[in-house]
Amino acid sequence: MPVPVILDCDPGHDDAFNILLAAAHPAIDLLALTTVAGNQTLEKTTLNARRVCAVAGIRGVPIAAGRDRPLHGARRTAENIHGDSGLDGPGFGEGEPDVPQDPRDALTLIRDTLLAHPEPVTLVPTGPLTNIAALLLAHPGLAGRIRRIVMMGGSTGRGNTTPAAEFNVLCDPEAADIVLRSGLPVTMFGLNATHQVRATPEVVARIAALGTPLSALCVELLTFFGSAYREVYGFDAPPLHDPLTVAHLIDPSLVELVRAAVTVELHGTYTRGATVVDLHGVTGLPAAVEVGTRVDTDRFWDLVVEAVRVLGGGPGPR
Ligand code: RIB
Ligand code: CA
């Protein structure tokens, strides 16, 4: 049976590929998309979610905007990585995408979706966890309708935005703390895992070879994303973080998991937003979180390339 999923995202180049993967693969039932301020402002991430669905022909998936700032502290964005639009690279044109924005806010859409679905739903946040934390605070009774939370964020090691903190968690550490301490089953894919899935020239060439307008747009996205990661981090190829979440749901054997206690540093002068992952059980805290470690990168890229092929109407076996 397909896994019923709500994506909560901040597109964002890698979020965009996660939307494609969730929409394309038959193992996923994409029920709704919600957006949050993160890589860019809420207005831009919401427009980008609509743009991705429009260019990929994804229809009938409601898209609602969530929080425009973190629970506490100042908002930060990542134009150094994702550009001024949040999805720089392709020219999407000036007009409105022909995919509408749902009139509800994100929390209302998530609540309505959870209440309407006959079985518990998996939440897949790939941006700051503000919407998910706000949902749990506002509607604690909905916890029984949430099957699990599969998130991109944090790291078992260094951060990418400060030496200690990964971007999604740093944007809203209190929200991440609420989610990780919620008691719900949480699977966390941090930088230690996502930095294994880099969109190398060989991967980009596979996508280009599909020869469709969507594959060409994906190449433009990856080219911009790659130039940003080269300039900012000196990476030879950009890590496509977010699709590791949906790839895991499609094929749970794709990423090895370990159970560990994960806490969020909220007060450190230089370490606020760090995820402290107790891999060796020295804290005595319950090892409640599933943490992604080793990735089968070949199978990951096969899934991503196939999603672009299917949605783009490219040739080849289904
Ligand atoms: O640190 C990487 C994460 O932050 C990814 O989800 C990226 O899209 C940004 O949201
Ligand atoms: Ca993201």
C-alpha cells in the first residue's frame, strides 16, 4: 500500500526534487504540500512549491503556506545557496504558475488532511520544523493520526550554517527540540547522511539524457545548486539533501539507521542549533530517534532519475 505523506518544505532546490520523487513514485501517496520560511521567505518558498508542481504536471495536491518566521528568534534565509528566488537557475517566467495556493494555512490543511485520512499519515519536513512544532502545540490530539515524522535536518557531526548547526535546525532550534521530544517516531536524515548523495556530473548527465523539458529544468536547477555549493563550501558536487527522506520511505533498506538519543542545543553561544546525537549511549537518555547513517547512493540516484523521467514523460521502461 502506498505510504500517505504530507511534505512540509522550503523549496529550495533539493526540496524541489523531493516533491518530484514523492509525486512520481507509486509507493508514495502525496496528500498535501505545506511550505515554511527557510531557504527563502515564505512567499518565495510557497511560489516555488507551486512552480515545481506546475512544471512537473503535479495536479490535485493542495499547497498551503505555513509560518513565515521561527517560533523564537530572527528569521534567516539561504540565498547564498538557493538564490534570490529560492529556486535560481531556471527561468520560471514572471506569471503566476497554474497551480493554485490553497486558501487554508498550513496547519489547517495538515489538520484537515490528518482527520480525513483513514490511516495515520507520515509527515516529511525538509525545512525548519516551525510548522510541525506549531501543529503539535496547537493540536496535541492529532498525534494519534501521525504515523511518524521523517525529517531532513541536523547532523551527527558538524553543521553547515555554523560549525555546529545545520540550517533547518538552526533556523528554529526550539521547533526542532519540540519535534524531537514529542514522543512521536522520528527518523532524522542529517548532513552526515545527505552529504553522501552528491549530484555529480555523471548524475547530471543521466538527467540531461532524458531529453525532456522537465529534465532540462532539473539540470538548470542542479547547475545553479552546484555552483553555489562550489563557491560556498568548495564542494565538487552539491548534496541533494531532502530526497533522502522520501527515498527512505520508498525503500527503507536504502539508508542504514541507528537508534540514538538526539537533543538540540538551545543556549550555546557558539553551538545553538546543534543536534547532539548520542551514538554510543553515554547520556543515559532514551535512544528514541532513528538516525540515518550509510546510504546506498546508486539506488538513491536511480530513484531520483526515474522520478524525473516519469514526470517528464521521458522514454524508457516504466
Ligand atoms: O541544511 C540543508 C537543508 O536546509 C536542506 O533541507 C535545504 O533545503 C535547507 O532547507
Ligand atoms: Ca529544505
